[in-house]
Amino acid sequence: MAIWAYEFQVAPREPVERGELNANSEEEARRKLRVLLRAPRLPAGTKLVNLSAEKEALATTRSAKLRSLLRVIAAHHNWLKGEAEGERASLGRANLAGLNLHDANLSNAEMREADLSGCDLQQANLRRASLAGANLQDANLAKADLSEADLSDADLRNADLRGADLTGADLWRANLIGVCITPEALHKALQCRKK
């Protein structure tokens, strides 16, 4: 049984009605909606969307994205070890939003303008990674190694940087609004001297 979302408007000045119902097919969903409305026909422009199918398609896409990313990370590890079959991770402009990259070793990776919003990058090794212009909004970077990373123009709004190593990181024009960071770590990144 699938979940179907419906949307319709009885008349042009009437409010748009939205809801969900369970049905095995679109035909059954239409029939149930007609019964619900007590009408022989559905209003013109009625929309029905199979939410279960959309959710399954998103899961399939996410799974394929993760498999592809794992291959890139494996090749990157080989590159870091100096092996012939290795290749530096090139993830510039990649959409990696919401992925779990906890403990990933992406040191020296090319990730310019990548979408890493909402990613779990706890304890990730991003040392010397190129993250210029990357979207790291709401990312969890707690205890991540960002030393010498290029974070210029990066969007770090509401990111968690507690315990992250930002020694020598380039934060030029990075958006740090709402970021969770210790003053010591920020001073280290900005190379502030104690008086």
C-alpha cells in the first residue's frame, strides 16, 4: 500500500485542499478521493503524487551517490599512500548534502563549491582540503581536522566546529554566522596573538 498526496481546488476562489491517503494504485487513490469528496468527478487540476515511490527513488539516488563517493574516497586513499591506481578526490561542485562522512579522510581533496550542507563530518580529516566557496551550512565538523584548509568564501552558517583544528585555515570572507566554535579555535585560525 502506497501513500498518495493529493491537492485540489474546488473553485478558483476557494482554498487549496491538501492531504494524504493510502491506496495501491493511482486509480484506487482517485476513487478514494472521489468518495472522500462525495463527488462523481475530481475537480479539474487535481494532483496526485505517489509519496512512497518518490521516497524510494530518493533512497535509490542517495544509495548510488554514496557508492560513487565511496569509490572516490577509496581512490583518494590510494593516492594519499602514493599508489599508482590512486587518484586525488575531485568533488568540486558535487552535491553531497546530508551525507555521513564521519571520520572520512579527504585531506588535500578538491571540493571547491561542493554542497556539504547538513553533512556529518565529525572527526573527518580535511587537512589542506580546498573547500573554497563550499556550502557547509549546518554541517557537523566537530573535532574535524581543517588545518591549512581553504575555506575562503565558504558558507559555514550554523556549522558545528567545536574541537575542530583550524590552524592555518583560510577563512577569508567565510560566512560564520551562527557557527558553534570555541574562541580559542577561532583565534588559532585567525592567528591572533595573546597579549
